[in-house]
Amino acid sequence: DGGITQSPKYLFRKEGQNVTLSCEQNLNHDAMYWYRQDPGQGLRLIYYSQIVNDFQKGDIAEGYSVSREKKESFPLTVTSAQKNPTAFYLCASADTTGGAFFGQGTRLTVV
Amino acid sequence: GEDVEQSLFLSVREGDSSVINCTYTDSSSTYLYWYKQEPGAGLQLLTYIFSNMDMKQDQRLTVLLNKKDKHLSLRIADTQTGDSAIYFCAGRDDKIIFGKGTRLHILP
């Protein structure tokens, strides 16, 4: 079954802890993206990657880090430097013919 | 950088057509997208159009692109209660940049 899988669906983190959100795709897409969505807001780009072993900062990269060691995987780490990490995090992948597809999201709550 | 603008709300009577509008600033966008988001869910890709196209139709959905005015629209024919959601337009070059979304409300 092809698609994009984000895990976990819900994540709770204590203040001061780093946490890593998983994003895996089996669509053979080169490009992958991470977005943050706050209640009632649009999507803001955190990081994106056009190819393995390369990634670029988006509009709100501060307090986040990523890696792209495999084509299928683009994990996002929310570090303790991120001042307001509670949000809905969405991962997407895209192919060269235009299709761009999203996972179901991870809702992160800082407790 | 790219900026994408949408109106925030639209109310439509069930059975009528809905037209959601979007304007974008970056003419280098290669693809333009429409997504649907229901409460608590991810984004569902509805349709997308290549920047050298003017129109694309897919069942009840029609996308119109006016490149000169940098205006994109999504028409939903015969709007149903299940169409109630937030609709996002987005433009893609290397990044994919989103508008803030239009909340579509269906009136009985």
C-alpha cells in the first residue's frame, strides 16, 4: 500500500526535551517537506529536501533539525530551543510529474 | 518569496456551485495545487494544474488558471455537505507555499 506514513499520531513532550517525528514514504519521491500548522492557521514550511543528503531551511527552521540519509525517510527533530513547539506537524512528498501528497500528521503537545 | 492569498470564508447553499479563489505572487511556480482538510486530518490532494495549462476538470472539480493575473480558482459543482472543509491553494517551485485556507460552509 503506497503512501506517506507519519508516526506517532499523538506525541507528548516535557519542556526541555528533544523529540523526533517520523516521516516515511514508499512512493519513490525525491522531494520531501515538513510543515507546521497552528490552530486556525495555514501551513508554514520548516525544512525541505529535494534529494538524499541535501536539505534547505524553510521559513521557520529555528529550533528544528532534519536529516535525509535515505530517500524514503525525512525525520524532524523538535529541539528544546523551539520556544513554542505545540502544533500539528505535517510531512509531504512530491514527484517530478507534479503530485504532492501529505501524511496524516503528528499532533505534538508540550506538557 | 512566494506569497499566496485566499479569502478566509465562503458560505454556499447545498446544490449550488462553490468557487474558491486564490492569488499568488511568484510566476515561477511550476505547479499549482488545491487541497482539502477536514478537522484533525492531514491534507488531501484534490487536484493540481501545471503552470502552462489554463483549465483542468475532474468530475465535480474545475480549476481555472489565469497566469496574467496570477489567479487560480477551484469550482466545486453541486456542492454537498461532505464538501464542508478548509481548502488550501499552494504553489510549487522548489518549495511548496500555501495560502491560509478558505473555510467552506454549506447552508441547508
